[in-house]
Amino acid sequence: MNEEYAVHVKKLSETLLGILSDGLGLKRDALKEGLGGEMAEYMMKINYYPPCPRPDLALGVPAHTDLSGITLLVPNEVPGLQVFKDDHWFDAEYIPSAVIVHIGDQILV
């Protein structure tokens, strides 16, 4: 099942990179090629946080940037995912069936 999921996530990643390339006025495959083309590595990490009766005591993934080119996050209804922007932390809204797209450090530089 993970293999099938990974195929779909890779296709979505490549589609998004193509759209971003177009939006930047580049060739459709520019960002994909810049990240390694067909030799690019894809990594899947699974962090699952079940509902917690005392979220004030829960520890999750510490604040970080993503070193990747693009990160696709599939959140669940458990709150906690936040985004840091303009020196403030903002809660990411949970939207069923949505994917959060995060532009990683490799594209921002």
C-alpha cells in the first residue's frame, strides 16, 4: 500500500513542480531537473499523533525548516501543525482531503 501511495505522491510532486516552473516563467521541467530529474530522491516520513487528553504536555516534531525541494503534508484532525511566518506561529487549518504544500529550502535559496 505504501508503494502505491508513493507513486501518487511522486506524480503530485512532479505536477506541482511543473506548475511552479511555469509560474516562474521557466521550462515546465526546470525545477524537477534542478532537484535531480529522474535521479531525484523521494522520502516518505510518517508522523502520527493521536488525540491527546493533555495537548499542553505533548511533544511533537520540533520547529524546523525542510531541506527538501517540496514537502507534501497530509494532516489529520489532530491540531498542532503550525507555520512560522513574519515572526509569528500560525495554526494550519485542517481541511479534510487537503494536502499542504510546503516549498522547501532547496527552492527558496
